[in-house]
Amino acid sequence: MLFDSHMAVLLDAAVSLVNALTDGAARGKPYTAPRGAQLPGAVAAALDVPAADRHLLGHEQSRQLADTAARLRVVFEAVQAGRLDDAAGTLNALLRSTGARPQLDRATGEPWQVHFHGADDSLAVGWGAGCATGLAMLIGGGLAGRLGVCQAVRCDRVYVDTSRNAARQFCGTACQSRAKTAAFRARRAGRAEPGGTADAIRG
């Protein structure tokens, strides 16, 4: 296991926020993130907020998390491009703005856990602090290469690579299949062209 369960939750949340709340492309199609009245529901779904707590996610809280998602995307893209200084600078600014700080906390009947926000912080601040800390610990721990942006054509969704050999290139199986299909068709088209591999063998 690369990450403990709490760290995995924070990293998954960072990925979900970026993929749900930032514009771009997804699985071969343009993607426009939810806005306005649709934004709170999209945030709640991305973070799997329990129904009982969804009233805490008003428009302002949701807008703050959309802004956080945009900053987190900058981190993923900077790492993908090999610009770790830019990624670190963006994360440091986010850590400062959310007041991220480690402390032990627990819910009734639950074990103690390390959280990176105060008990009285809003959901937006709490998740922002946690996601920023998760990515910072990855980069600071020499695992920046585990952050990626999908390499499939017309997709820029992000991911955290938890594979053993750190060889992941795609946001999910759909894009992996699209890329394999495209590569197969390209090879087949190359063999069919005059002067291609098939003609060379016959010659």
C-alpha cells in the first residue's frame, strides 16, 4: 500500500475535485464544469458529502472549492510538465490560505486521526487544507511522479498513480482502451499503405 487510508482519501478528493470542477476535455469530449445552481450538487458528489451535511455546502462554499480545484489542477499540470518549483509554489500558497496545520481529531466512537484543519473550519477550508497537504506530502516525499494528467487524446483529467511500477498514463480504463484502439488502427493503416510494412515484406 503506497498511502494510508486517510492520505488515500485526501488524494482521491483532490482528483475528484479537479476532474469534476475544472473545464477541459474528458474521455474524448469537451468538458464544461458545473456552475451556478449546479455547483453545490457537483461538489457534494465529488466529495461524497453525506446527505445530512449537504446543507453546509452553499454557493459560497462550493465556489471556494471550485477555486481550490483550479489551483490543484495547476499542481498536477506543473508536475506533469516537470515544473516542480511551480507545483510547490502553488501548494505553499494554498497551504497558507487555508491555514493547514496538523492536529489529532476524532469523531465520537472513532479512533484518533491526523487532520489538517480545525474542527470549526468550513467544509471548503477543511477540504482545501487536506487536499493541499496530501499533494504536498506526495511531492515532499519524492513521489511527485505519482501525479499525472491523462495522456489520451482529448482528455486532461488527472489521477494519482497507485500502481506498483508507477506506469499509469491514463485517467481510467475508458481512455486506456481508446488509446489502445487508436494505436491499433494506426498500425493497421500503416501496414495497408503502399510502401508500408506489408509491401516491404512482399518485396
